[in-house]
Amino acid sequence: MASRRGNLPEPAAALAAYLDSFDLCLRVDGKSPRTREMYGDIARWFAGWLTGRDVRRWSDVNRDQLRAFFLHLDELGYAKSYRNNAGRCLQAYFKWWSVEEDQPNPFDQVKPPPPSKMGEKPPPVIELEQLARLIKDAESGRDFASRRDAALLRMFAATGCRLSEITNLQVPDVSVRERQATVTGKGDKTRVVKFEHRAALALDRYLRKRAEHPAADLSALWIGDRRRVPMTPSGVRQVVERRGERLGMDIYPHLFRHTFSHNWLDQGGAEGDLMELNGWESPQMLRHYGSSARSARARRAYDRVDVMGGI
């Protein structure tokens, strides 16, 4: 089965039968499409991995297999934060399964892999030269897809918004004249974000092309270039990834959020303003995202401080 990680091994029928039921329960619980995709993807990956080891019933899963799977992710090169996320997804799945089937939960004897310590590894960012190449490549085209992609890239870079926040924008949510957008973030909380003049120009160019599209009457801001439907988070992510691949870059939507936060702090932007723009309620995320900028600021500050006292 194809996923953002490529082709995953197919799980045994007895394992796969539970995955759709799990997704149904997540829908009933009001989980977002992104959360359902993430939980289901990890559970399906694990189920396919189990099938390759002759485990064909969920009741046969034990702590050793869970630990072996996390080791498998480590050997594939996935970061601590990803392995921790995968562990929490499987923990949620087995919590549901054990209640559903009145069976012992194998996760009772296993802890998810620990996440990275705050500040242990600064978040990766897109270098300005890379960002310029990426946007210039998209803006070199005049067709609908190029105009849309250029606007998408600039909106990600200029606002630092999450994938779901950008994808779910509606046409009335955006004001080119005011250079601002109303986005809905985690917990269905709305906030107003600003974007700079070049992003406004790119968005204006896209809206002109969009007005000629057969699906122009849709309220969703982003629409497919071939299909008359709103773009999904998966579709937007694929656009960003494809744009990066064209230039030999490993680019994904959340990388823009890292980069926006880094550049804001690196250019002397106020920390409180960044928290407001990014929709953060805890300074913990500020410390995490600001770690990459702190090092650069410290090196520049070195030249302003006479550590040798004139000796």
C-alpha cells in the first residue's frame, strides 16, 4: 500500500480487518483527517511488518515484537521524534484494540521510544539560497499549477503555518490587500497571520488563474489543476515534495515552519510576537524552534564583544 513513506508491506487479512474499524472509531471521536492518517499509517505499517514475521493475529503480538519494530525504525534512520510519534500511535491503537476485544494490551509492558530532548538537536531549516531557488523555479511558469504552487510555497514560507492551516484556507479567509489570512489551528482555534508583499503578489496571480478554473465556484482556496475538487493535506504535501525533488531538495511542509521561526528570531523578531503568530501557548515550543537561531545569534554577537579586553 502506498503512503508518504512509499510502498508498505500488506498486512494479513486478519490484521487488516481491524484497521478500518480503528479509523471509524477515530472518526467518531472527532479526530482530524491528519491524525487519522498518521495513526492508521503507522498501524498499517506495523501490521505489514508483522506479516513478514508470520504474525497474523493481533493477539499474538508481544512486547518483543514492538521493541523489534522500534529498533527497525532506528535502523532505517528515523529520528527520535519520529520513533516516539510512531510509538504513541501504536499505543493508541492497542489501547483501542484491547478494549474492543477485551484482550491484554501488549503495550502495558512497553514504553514508546523517548523523544528528543528539547534543544538536543536544532530543527532543520531551509537555507535562504535553497528557498530562493525553490520559489524562483515555481514562479518561472505561467500556467495554473505554477501560479498555485508559487503561492503555496510563499504562503508556507511567509507565515510559518501548519500544513492543515494552509490547506484548509477558504477564499474569504484571505485578504491580499491587507496581507493577512485567518487560519484555524489545533483545537479549532482561529488566529490571524500576516504575509509579506511578495506572497501577496503570488497569491494575487494565483487568484486570477483560479478565477478561470472550472472549479472556481468552490470556496476552498487551493484546488487541483486537473480535478474539480479542493486540495487535501496529502495533495498539498505532494506538491511541496515534488517541487523540492525537481531541484534535488528534500523539502516537506513542516520544514517551512522551522524556517519561519528560525528566520524570525535570527532577524531579531520578538519572541512573544512569534508565539502569537505561530499559535503557541507554551514557551516550550519557542525554545525548541529557537535553538537553531540562538547559535547563529551568538556567533554574530561574538564580534560585538571584546572578550580579550584589548590585549
